[in-house]
Amino acid sequence: MNTRWSAAEIAYSLDDCDTRVLLVDDHCAPMVADLRATSRSLATRIHLGDNPTPAGRLPCEALIERHTAVTDARRGGKDLAGGFYAGGTTGVPKGVMLSHEHARLPHPAARRTLPVEVQATPDHRQPTGHGQQHRRRGSGKVNA
């Protein structure tokens, strides 16, 4: 999620994809009260960080210690990796669903080490609103 967004924009994206659980680090912790008040879908907040776990949030480390590992779902390739949101031209965030294959396309190291089966040559622009400063012009093109 784009942490430069307002609480209202983040809550909109959380509700748009029916997010029930949110992992929050110490840096974003101050925004949680506004998200909780604004979001209709958000039910569980898990704290990731070094500071003491704030009231109303579950401590990540304790959750890990109390539960067993889940079986690897073996997802990859064309399976859904996640929903990514970017600011839209209409002023509200827009969600895009990306497969594992396409989520890794902008990353040069992944393109060199992982097999990519692409029928066309996509000009992929990952809609996350951050990390784009690391891209070189044209680096989104993959020749498969």
C-alpha cells in the first residue's frame, strides 16, 4: 500500500478488496486509528515492529509462536499474486490484479534468474506508487 496516501484513500482500497487483516509496522502505526474508523472491512490488525504492541492489535511474533506453519499452496506463474493499487485519474485509487509472473517482471534480478513464459512483450508498469525511482526507462520490457 502507498503510505503517502491519506487514511481515507487507504481505507477505500482496503474496502474495495474486502481486506480483513492488516499488518502494520511502527512507522504506519499512527494511521491505524483513522483506518479503523474509516474502513468497513478491516477487522484484525497485526503489529510488526520493535515497539510494544499497541492496544487493539495482535503481536506478530506471538501469533507465529502459537501457531503451526501452513502447507505451501504452491502458487506461482499465472496464479494471482495480489491486488495492487495506484492513484487513479478520477481521484480515487484503482486496483489491478497481478499474477506472480507479472508481479516480478519489473525486477531485473528476477528476470535474470527465474524463467518467464510470456507470449508477448509486455510494457509492464507496476501500479504500487513507490519503487518506481529504481526503474530505468524501458526496463519494463521483457524479451522472452
